[in-house]
Amino acid sequence: MADTNPYVLDFSQVGAGDVALVGGKCASLGELFRELTQQGVRAVDGFSTTSHAYNKILETDGLRNKLKALLKGLDVNDLDEPARGGNGARSLMLEAPFPAD
């Protein structure tokens, strides 16, 4: 593979050893797709974004620092506060611009 830090990988490119790169669910789906396809069983293909893509987004528009500031000092014993923090984090993520690359 030419790109050493890919942002997206097909399921055919990932497997059980790629949990740190694509997460457990996508690594398992990739493993399932690759193994079943080889045995002639049709499996749904797909893709996964990678941890490189996630980190790229966090570097965009100061998102990482905004999230840290939002979650700093969060009182996890107040059940409403983590929910508010989660809603704020979700909004920041959804509003972050996509980098050109």
C-alpha cells in the first residue's frame, strides 16, 4: 500500500491485527469479509475510517484543544454533566470542517 497513513481502508484490507487502526468492530468485519469471501460465502463489503483520519480531524480548527477544554474538570458523579459534555463534544465534532486532504 503506497499511503502509510491511510484515512480509509476497505474491509478486504483489514483484519484482527488492525484493531488499533480501525477499531475492534471494523477489524472483525474485515476478518469476517475476508474469510467468508475466500470460502465462497457472500458477505457485505464495506470500509472503515482509520485512526489516522480521526487524528487528522482532531488537528483541524483546534478541535483537540476545544474538546480538552470542554471535558476538563468534568464531574463524572453528576450524571447530567457527562451528558452535557457528550452533547457538546458531539456538536464540536459535527461542526468541525473536513480538511482538504
